[in-house]
Amino acid sequence: MLTHAATGLPLPDDVGMAPAHYALYIEARKRDDSLDGYTLIRLGPYTETQHAQQDGDRLTATLDGRETTLAPGFRVTMRFGPFNVSDHQLFTDPYETDVVALLNAAVADVNG
């Protein structure tokens, strides 16, 4: 794509690659910097990074200042990653839910 843009050529409609799919992972990890912990929510697939970024920003704002108090002994974080199609049953469709409400429900389940 960069070579096309550099020479002033139009970009091709089909670049020969399947569309990428993205996911958001909300995880609770022990605060001792170990890898111990668990995944609270898997959101995906996102077919556009813009949508994943918007939900990621909403979740980050919700977590701001509360990362270490939501799940006692754990730090709750959000990260971007690839959508693993073989694990599709573990993911929640982000287009059919309010991601902040989903986070609050997951934390309530952990603490309840």
C-alpha cells in the first residue's frame, strides 16, 4: 500500500487478504507481577479497529482508578488481541451488548 501511495497510484480494491478480526480481553491478574489470574470477559470479533478502540476506550475509562479494587488481590486490565476463531464460544458479541454493563456484571459475579 505504501508503494502505491508513494507513486500516486490508486489503492487496489482487493489486497488478497481476508479481513482481520480483533478482540478485547478484560483480565484479572495477581498484583505480584506473576501471570496468575483469569480472563473476565472476551469481546469479539471486531471487524474494524475503530470499533474495538471505541470499546477499549470506554473500558479503560471505566477501569481508571479502579483497576486494583474491582477484584481483591488482582489488577483488572484490558488488552487488544487477535480474535481466536476456534474459541468463538468463549467470546461475547460486542455489537449486541453494552461493554461497560458487561464489565460491571462480570466483576459483580467475581465478588458475589
